[in-house]
Amino acid sequence: MASGNALVLVPILWVVVLVGWAPLLLSERLRDLCSRWPTGRVGLNYPFLVAVVVCTHTAGFLEVGVRLPAGSPTLPAWAFGSTLLVAVGGWLAVAVVLPAVRDVRLPDGSRLLLAGGAAWYGVLVAVAFAVLALALFVLFFPG
């Protein structure tokens, strides 16, 4: 980002994902899954888990993004590509790897709900990145 600190992405995406994923907690299966770790309380675990996903995504995005030249058309492609990578990787980690390596039993239908949540994450973050890019263009376009 040309002006300011790129870490402003963290609170913006955290709020977008926190609010956007909230309807997924209407599912008793996902609410139960979210309440298991680390504290046993959904009200504490949910914001923490959102923060972990958003911070991981932001760190991955910035790891590549800071190496790209300013104004590079590759940067928006990486923004959307990293969103897809986090959504698919997160789903694989929670729905496939975690139950295989730990004693975690997912309730029936949870993998499908988690896949829906991953897809919804991709949509939420892609829209947030697009709106942020448009706002930055409007604010910093030399006119």
C-alpha cells in the first residue's frame, strides 16, 4: 500500500470475517465445534479463531505482497489467490487433517458446513479486498 501501514488489513478483515461468519454459528454442529477449543466457550473461541485465520491470511498476503513492485497487476491477483489458498487450506486443516491426527470427531454434515464457511470466507474477503482496492485507488489516484 502506497501510503500508511499495510497491517491495517488485520482489523478490517477481522471485522468483516467476524460479522460475515456469524450466521454460521446458527448451526448447532458448528457452534459445538467452535466451543471446544481453546477455552470451551464460543464467545471467546469465535473471535480468537477468526483472528487466527485473518492474521494467517494477512501474513501470507504480505509475505508475497511486499516483494511485488508498487502498482504491479500481480498484487490484486495475489490478494485473491491468497484468499483462495487460505479458504481451501483452512478447510483441509480443520475438516481433513485435524480429525486424522487428533481425536476430533466431526458431527455428520460438518465437513459440508465447513466447506460452505470456507467458500463464504473467500467471498467475504474477496469483496473486502475489492472494496479496499477501489477505496485506495480513489484516495491515492494522482489527479
